Amino acid sequence: MKKKIPSFASDEEAERFVETADLTEYDLSQFRPAKFEFARKDARVNMRVPAPLLDAVKARAAARGIPYQRFIREALESAVAPQK
């Protein structure tokens, strides 16, 4: 049985842990990739949508554990991203 990752009170505490711990001993199965947003958000969009659509967006965002506005932003980014 692998160890659980402890809780940390600060980023510095977490950094010290990562620098010194053997992470192969810990259960990392619940970890998800993180996407950091550094771009400044200086434009605003206001739109009206049907309530059931907004409810579905909020539910999908909650299932992913992110705010619904970030979920909408990711959907927009995905829609305009270059095709691979």
C-alpha cells in the first residue's frame, strides 16, 4: 500500500517535501495535470444562454472541479485551437 500525500500549510512546505521525498512511495493516482493561466484576462464577454445549458455547463465544470467560467474559457480555447 502506497502512502498518501500529506497536506501542506504553504507552497514552501510543499516544495521542501517534493525536493526531499521519494515520490515513488506515494499514491499519485488521483493527481491530474494542471494548466496554469498566466495571460491577463482583460476582455469581457456577456451573453445570454438558456438556463438548462448553463446548468449543464456548471455541472460539467463541477465534475472537473473547476469554476464554470474557466470551463467556458477552455471550451472557447479548444474551439479556436489549430487542428492537429
